[in-house]
Amino acid sequence: MTDLAQRRVTIPGRRQRVTISDLAESLGLAKGTVSRALNGYPDISESTRLRVKHAAEAMGYSPLSHAQAIRTGVVRSVGLVLQTTEHDGHRPFLASFLAGISEAASEADWSLTLATASSNEDTERVLGRLVGAHKADGFILPRTYMDDPRIDFLKKNHVPFVLFGRTRDPEGCAWYDIESEVAIEEAVCILYGLGHRRIGFVPGRDGYTFSELRLEGYRSGLAMCGLPDAPELIGQGALNPEAGEAAARELLTLENPPTALVFSADRAAFGGYTAAETLGLKIGRDVSVVSYDGLLEGGMLSPALSTFSVDMRQAGVRLTELLIRRIRGEAPEDLRELAQARFVARGSHGQPSMSPAELARRVSKELKSQGRN
Amino acid sequence: MTDLAQRRVTIPGRRQRVTISDLAESLGLAKGTVSRALNGYPDISESTRLRVKHAAEAMGYSPLSHAQAIRTGVVRSVGLVLQTTEHDGHRPFLASFLAGISEAASEADWSLTLATASSNEDTERVLGRLVGAHKADGFILPRTYMDDPRIDFLKKNHVPFVLFGRTRDPEGCAWYDIESEVAIEEAVCILYGLGHRRIGFVPGRDGYTFSELRLEGYRSGLAMCGLPDAPELIGQGALNPEAGEAAARELLTLENPPTALVFSADRAAFGGYTAAETLGLKIGRDVSVVSYDGLLEGGMLSPALSTFSVDMRQAGVRLTELLIRRIRGEAPEDLRELAQARFVARGSHGQPSMSPAELARRVSKELKSQGRN
DNA sequence: TCTGTTGCCGAAACCGGTTTCGGATCTTCT
DNA sequence: AGAAGATCCGAAACCGGTTTCGGCAACAGA
């Protein structure tokens, strides 16, 4: 007995489910005929089609999707592998994302097969398992990298997929993405419009496509406003509060510090609040902050975080629709869609209350007084 | 052509997947023999079993789970229907819950089929759809009610399930639950130990089993400490910040107000912070707060919320293990498990700084001064 | 009237597995 | 040596659907 033997399960109540043969028999038709009637084949007369349809409803018949799948090769399920590591920012809006996917899937009478993984390697393993057993007909790939091994794997195995994000080589890829670079650009312009002239930026983590795009957005924002490109104003990558705090502190203790900070991610911005506090600065007054993600928790901070909000439910819906179309054979080039984030102005940004020089003096005084204690 | 016709999908690349027949042919065996070898039947010699196993690995064979399901009746998938309504508190720890389920499912080579619904009625509809197409072999039912229609439905259809929670009639039910009533009881005792003598309680919403249990926990906590049962100290049910604020405000503006509040849910406690602020009270000093859920966001508040933390990953793992055993035929009575929440002492509770009478004076003075403005 | 079409359905193969049944070999015992 | 078991595997049925193929009947056209 190998371990496989133990995997087998006994059939429980074996309750009597209405099969297509039952239905056919009670109608006096061949089961093939019933199948074609239910699936809308043109060689079935309208009258029998209706007769079958009504009988099916009356008898409560619904086909087993896996029985259909054995012949059609389609299990009517979209796959999603989530990475649940700490620095993973999509946890907060996970519920609405899943709701969007599930909603769109239900609409087409599909379902969602979900799995989680703890690392990039694990993700590939899990993906391999799901593909191997054909648990899903295609996959939504969240948080894509510029060079993404998942894409290579799925391409090689001819498994349909759609990216939530973009990637370096668009060949064969369908996607839906939020143009966060546009949002970051807008953030810079908003701050410029309020009078800020030194605007710092805390990027995301290397590798993620969105990180590079947001950095581009920052640069193009500066260019649009006629501000010089000052490399020292670009902090270290951060996607969580700890890293965000470190990055913000580094920027705010520069000799010529920024009076406003733009964060790539809300969770990093949360750390920015801590950094400001420890430097004796009040966000929204002494230093402006604009961020990206639109997390609800940002509203609980004081002042509430100004941020670009993303409609994750809608993202889930669109991704699912695109994926199903992709599975049905449409070309990936025709399945690409971009959307915009929406600015939620709350209390963390405003006009600069001091010049960079004054800010620097404030900070160094505060640091000195802390040093004495 | 009915709408059903459009649902059919074309088979794409039709890539050549290794079937059990391929494997059998290349081994010179009958496919039935190969199947029995892989599934550990005792009538296969050890030598052929190994030969088959190695060949399967070499050729990269993995059975289609839906092809197996057609004969065995088991699709190797656990089902979960989440309700994503606003007042739904489990959104924040959803990721770890799902990770737990997925992890335990993978361990047994099962997968997770997830769906969402927007209301109780919708939940039943979605559940019906999944059961109808046999998308899962059994279900995890989160957030159970004392009288839960989902339970009736699944029982009637002989579909295995396991509760995350408890219910009025335990007949035929397997479950895993956190004894939150014990936690609430402990919360009362902790506050009593610090010197509080009037301790208010904000329950959850009617219907949920956990709400009633936590209320019981509150009462038994009072009894254990020898405190009288004062009905006016029990606020209105609240599971979100808005309702929590209203409930807390009502309690704190009593003639003889509590100096400490116990909340059934963190999200309600968040509203308690707002209520305290608007009444000019500082949580942790003027009024103590202890809550339940262990949300990470509570740590971002100032002072950080003292709360009972629940290991949702572990809950997911145990629920899945219990469900799979249930599906394999074990009796529900043998599949019941309770666990405890863990107290996370942070900054929102402490010794009372004033008597209820002084507190009442403070509050009424604050209200008057607000009235004048 | 005879021949094509066309419309409609039955019969059977098929999908990729699992499970039952029976039979051939190989031991073991008398 | 012959009979009785035990061991191991092949053949075929089966699960619940889908799809192909062919034939019958009705109808149209010549």
C-alpha cells in the first residue's frame, strides 16, 4: 500500500442525483439528444428543446461540471494563486478582489479555484500542481514581475492566463492593470500645485512591474512640473510600514529635505507617519504625504491619508471576464485593458508651511534634543 | 440557439497530456492495472507497483481530478462561500484564513473552491449552485448562526460540512470554534483586577452564535468577579465602527457610566475610539477598552488596542482537516474541536483614573462646552 | 412520380479515469 | 502427481456527460 491508497475516500450516502440518462428516459429521448437540446445545438427542434428544458427544471437536473469536463476539456473554473507573505500589500483589499472574481465567474456559471503560496518558488510549485490536475482552465496572475517565471511556465504549458499588471515581454500576454504611473504623476503635480518644490518619492520593491512604472510616473511628474530630477529624493524601496519608516526618515533627515513625500504604497506610508512623529513633524502641516492604494485603514490615521484608491472589485470582475474570453480562444492582443486610480483627498497633504531649509533646521533641532535625553 | 450554446468553449491548443492509457501502453500493462497500482490496491505486486510509479514520474503523469471524480464521486475540493457584506468582520484576517485552508488542502492534495455572496439569500443561492454542479465535496461554513439555513440545506442534500462556529442544534454537525466566551470572561476579570467596578459591554449582532456566547461570557465574567448584572451596561449590538461609536457613546453618557468597555469585535472598538474622542476622553487613561479579534489595524491606533487575538491560519488548517475527514465518512460527533484566543495586552486598558461619578461629571461638562460652541 | 434536400433524432463512440470479475500462473499440501 | 489456494494481471463494464454519424420522414422541385 502506497500513500496513495490512503488518499482514496469512501463514497458516503450515494444519494440519487438526477442524471442526464434519467432525464432522457423520462422524456423518451436518447441522452445524446437531451444533451444537444440543453446545449443549444441547431439540429434540435424548438419544441423538443423546450420540452427538455422544462423537464430538466422540473426534475432539478444540473450537469456535473467535471463530467462535462472529461469530454470538453473545460472544467469551468478560473484559478488564482495568492502569495501570502508579509510584505504582500494586497491583503487588505483581498475580500473585494475575490468578490469581483467570484461575481464575474458566477455570472458565466464558472467558479474560482484558489490556492495560496508562501514564496515565489512555492507559487510555482502550487501552480504546477493545479495545472497538473487541471483544477482550473486558466489563471489570473496578480502582482506581476517584469520577468515573471509564472508567465514562462504557463506559456510553456499552453495554459491561458491574464495578468493583473504588466510585464517586460508582452508577447502572448493578456492583462488588466491600473495605470498607477499616471496616479503618481498626478500626485507630484498636485503637490507642485500646492507650492511644494522638493518632492520625495518612496518606490516599491524591485522586480515588480508596478514599482518601475510608478518610479517612471514620479520622474515624468517632476518633468511635467519643470522640477529637476534629484536622485537623492528617491528613497529606498518599501512596501510595508517598517521599510516605509526607514525610507521616510532617511529622506526627511537629508540636508535639503523634501517638504512632501509620495509613497508607492499605503502600507509604506503608514511607516511614514511613524517616521514623522519620531522627528517631531506633523503630517499634513509640516510635511505632506500622498500615497497609493486606497486602503481603508488610511482613513483611521490622523490626519487621514490622502491616497489614490483602486477599485479592486472591478479589477476582479474585468480580469475574470478577460480570462474567460482568453480561454475561449480570443487572442491575447485583444484582451488588454487599463484603468485609472481615483484620488481620495484626505488630510495628509496641503501647502508647505516651511521651506526645505526651515524643515531641515526643525528636524536637526529635534534630533539634538532627543540626543540629550 | 439558447444562451447555453454560447457558453460552450472551443478547445484551444489541445496539447498532448499524458493519459493513463499512454502510461499503460508504454509499460505493456492494462490501464486498469496501472490505475490499481497507482492507487495502492493489494492485488498488484510490489515490483510492478514500483515500475508503474517510476514510469508515471518519468512521463510526468498526473491524473485529471475531474476524470477520477466521475467514477469516485469525489472531486477533491473543499468549498467555501464568503459573505462580503460591509458589516462582515472577517475581511481583515481573510488572507491568513485562506492560507490555512489552502495549506491543509494542498497537504492532502485537495484544492479550494471559493465563492462569495452579498447576502444571506445570495449565500444560499451560491451554495445551491456549487452543490448542484458538485464543485466541492463539502463545505466550510464560516460565521454560523444559531439557526442557520445553510446547515439545513446541506443536511437535506447530504452534503458534508463543518462549522466555523457552533449552532443551536448540534445534531449531525462537525465544528471548530474559538471559545470567545472564555476570552470575554477573561477580559472582564482582567478589568476587575485593575480596579474597574462598572464594566460595559458592546455585544455583536443578534443571530450569530458567537454574539450570544460572548454575551454569556460577559455575564459569567461579572458573576465570577462578584459584580452585579446591570442591564444598562449592555450596549447595542455592533460589528463595525459606526455602530460601535454609537453604542460606546450611549454607554459613556449614562448617568452612572462604565469606566471600562469590553467590545465583542475590534471593528466596533475602533468606533469606540471615535466616541471617546468626541466626549473628550482618552482611551487607556480615562476609559479602558478591551476587545476581541486581534486585528493588526488595532496596533496602529493610539493607544494600541488591547484585544484577544485569534489564529485564523490555524483555524483554516483545522477546519479543512476536519472537513476532509468528514467527507471520508467519519462521524460528525467525533469531529468537534475548540480552541482559545490569546490576549494581546497593548495600551488601551489600565487602572481606572476616576470613579464612574467623576467620569460622568467630566463627560457632561464636555458635552455642555460643546453645546455652547 | 421520382429524386434531392432538409429537419430531426437515435445509436454508438468517446473522454480518462476506476472497479469488478475471471482466468492464468505459481505455490503448497496431501 | 494432482488438487486447492494464493497471487497477479487482463478484459471489460462503468461513471455521466458530449459529439459524430447516419438514417428516417417530410417536404420541395422537376
